[in-house]
Amino acid sequence: MTAAPTRRGRAVALGVPARWAILLAATAVAFHSTVLRIVDEARAGAGSGFVLVIPVFAAFAAWGLTRRRRDELPIHDRQTDRIVGAAVLAVAVAVRALLTPRYRDQYVIMHLDVLAVWLFLLGGCIVLFGLRGTSRYWPVWLVLLFTSPLALRLVVAAVGGSRFAAAATVTVLAAVCIGIACGRTPRRGLAAATATVLLGWTAAAVHLTLWPGARIVVLQIVPTVLAAAVVGAVFLTITRDVPRQARTCPVGPRDAAGALLLVLPLALVLAILPLPGRTGTPLAPGPAPATGAGLTVPSGWHQTATIAYDWQRRFYGRTATLHRQMLRATEPNPAWDELSRPRSVAVQTLTVGTPALFHVYPVETGFDLSRARIGTKRTVDLGHDVEAQYFTVADDELLLTWSLLSFTWSRGTGAQRVTLLTVDNHEHDAVFPEAKPNMASDLGRLLTVFLRGGNALADTESEDKDMDLLTTLGRELVAGQW
């Protein structure tokens, strides 16, 4: 007499809403450290906060697809669901546990753990709701896949890197979700997406006009949410529901309970995995802001040339500046050159308004390292509580070895990254590596690490021949700015 009520109770307990609640809770537990890190980055101005907003629009798009779902063949293979779902969950664990630590230096710009979140949620849906049911929402999964900090930064840099470009890009992602949710017909979906874009871009422009100093996370979220809410409400008001038959999930409560025995332990394992620590040098308190471009040249050195760049605005903001000063020693030092030739050093000064961007774009992203091997990084004390990072680069394309010393400090309301470069060619006409962004080379290096491991791009036989030279000049530069 009690068997039937018990089965009905289990069916209710593991219904579709309950499964969604458990899956979302498991995802939140598994990737809570990722969420907290993104919140910290958003507060610091790194521009990653949109990652937490787009999933809300994606959920709205999924609800819109559910409202107009059509009849489909009742063909379901639970064995295939288990195999595919378990494989996707295994890939999610591998991305989070193995790939994410490999890209420690590029963690903020790539956020591979966000990709792991997408994979974990996808795999959980497959085992809890079936492969066919999950695949019906492929437009939503595609939008979530492209909700990547790396993809967004590439697009923003390609369209100019302005604050408006950062807000406009997020608005386009939200507009795609609104178009999917309201697109009962292709024309209606296109109209909803277009209206969201126009309203969102207008709101962003007004926001920038009224509050030009607004934080980037506010600029990305407020106009986007406003446009999506207004357009979504209007289109839902004028759209009539299409009559449809009630559906039941083909995955029964017993199968769902067995799937949870796979999802929940994996969530606990992912929850205890640590995220990569912060890389680079700490931001030291620096001297007062400089009155001119570049740094004050210390005694014993003279300036031979200067170069001003403009590409940095696309990555570090419209107010960022980048200058290179070519310095040459007044007197030769036999310890720095066997032929007693005065050594030349390139000094680059990157000034930005948001220090958090130094973690987004490490010093290596400012050079073409597509065919280069990086030596072991060492920490150097330059005095005045300033720590620098020193390493060598063996460029197999230019057949050149160069050394790099870099440190960051705050100056007034902004911050600076100072980079010192030397090359193994000590002639006065020696070619120095050019300062230029090359995201293609960075992606190529990341793919190489993925396929061959980190040792493929490591120079295990590097010689720190110019460490004394760069340390000496670095200390003189630091002391000279006070």
C-alpha cells in the first residue's frame, strides 16, 4: 500500500525543478572560488564582472525556448546519455585541475576555470535531463561558450579598446540572448536583438556622458540590464503563448538519483582545488607623478632616443601611455662587456589608470614571443620596497637572446610598469625586441603549452649574463625618481 506513494514522492522530489536546483547548487559549490575571484577582479577594475551577468540572460533565453518548444520524437538512449555526460564531466575536471594551473601567468586573461564551469553544467544537464533535451538548447550553450573573458578582451581590443567598446560588447551578448528568448519567428528575434543593442548602446553613451568616471563593471552591467529588461518586457507583453502539450522529462527519478551520485562527488572534488595564485611583482608605493614622459635618467647614463606608442590604449584604456627610452652608459664597464663597450638598455614605461590590468596583461603580452623560450624567473630587490622580476628570453626567430627586468609601482592616481631590456648584441646598432601586442602569438604559445607542456617554451639553459647590469640600472632608476 505504501509503495506507490513512495514512488510518487520520489518522483516529486527529483522532478525537473528539483534537479535544476541541485545542479545549480552543486555548480556554485564546485566553483565558488572562481566566483569570488571574478568578484574581486571586478572590484579592482579588471573588467571580468560581466561573466556573472550573462548567465542570467542565458537562462532567460532558455526559458524562451521552452515556451515555444515543438513536438519531437520520443527517442532517448540513457546509455548514451551516461557515456556522453560522464565524458563531458571528466573534461570539466581535467580543465579545472590540469589546464588551469598550467596557464598560471595568463589566468586572469584566460579564466579557463570559466570554461570548466560551462563543461560541468553541460555534463550535469546531459546526465540529469538527457542528451536530446540538452541539445535542444544549443543556441544558449553556444552563447555561454563564447562568454569568455579572453574572447571579450580580443573583441574589445579589436574595436578600439574604449570604455564604450567594453560596454557595447557585453550588450551584444545580452542582445543575442534576448533575441533567442523572444524569437518566436526569426524576424521577431532579430527585432528584439536589434532593439536591445540600440537601447543598450544609447544607455551606455548617456551613462558615460553623465558619469565619465564610472567603474567599468558598472558601465558593463547597468546599461545592458536596463536594455535587456525593457526590450524583454515589451516583447513578452505583445507575444501570445503558443498552446503546447505538457511534457515530462524522459529521465526518471531513479536515473536522476544515480546521476547525482556522479555529479555531487565531482562538485566536492572541484570545490577543494585551489586556484592559481597571483603572478608578477607586487605593486609597490612609488614616487610622486612625473611631470614628463618616461623616467628621470640617472647619472652615469644618457638618453639616445625616445619612442612613443599608441597601441596600448586598446588594451589598457584610452588614457594609458607607453614610452621607450634608449639609455647608454656614459662609461664602459668591463664586467658588462668583454670589449669594454658602453652598454645600451631600453627602458619602457607603461602608465595606466587601473593597476589591476597588469594582472590581466602580464609583461610578456607586450612582445612577440611566438618563437621564444623563457628562462627561469627570479625576484630582485631594487630598494625602496620595490621588487622586480628578472628573466631571459631566447628568440629562435630573431636568433637573439635578451634579458628583461620589470617592476610595478603606484604613482599618484595611476600606476606604472617599468621594463628594462638588454640584448646579447652589444653593438650600438643592435636591434632590440619591439614593443607590440601580438595576441596571435600569445594564443599560439598557449596552444603549444596545451599540446606539448610548459617545458616546450622554457629555456632550461639560460644564462643570467645581464642580471648585474639590469639590477644596477634598476636600483639607480628607482632611487633617481625620488
